[in-house]
Amino acid sequence: MSFFVYIMASRPAGALYTGRSTDLRQRVEAHRAGLSPHTAKYKIKTLVWFEEHADFEQSLKRERSI
């Protein structure tokens, strides 16, 4: 199973959101649909970066380090 750490943004020099998911495509679609209250409030809809990890703990440590 793959674990993804990702960063989404509202606009250049705008709000950022860092997250983690096993299904990156579905999670990005949920953010864009406004299903997350925080990302909906700040209009965070653009995926700007992601990386894939094979291990849950490694992905959690990476997310927290960002």
C-alpha cells in the first residue's frame, strides 16, 4: 500500500494545507468539492506537491516534519 504526503494551496502566496492519504486522487477531489471545512473556508484547491511512501510511519513523520 502507498501513502501520500501532499501540499495544496489556494493561490500563490496564499493559504497552504499539508495532508496525508492512501488515495491521493480521491482526497484532492474531496478538497476541490469543498468537503473539508478548512480547505473550503480558505479556497484551497490546487495540488502543488506530493510524494509517495511505502510505510505509514514514514509518511506520518514526513507530514509532521513539513
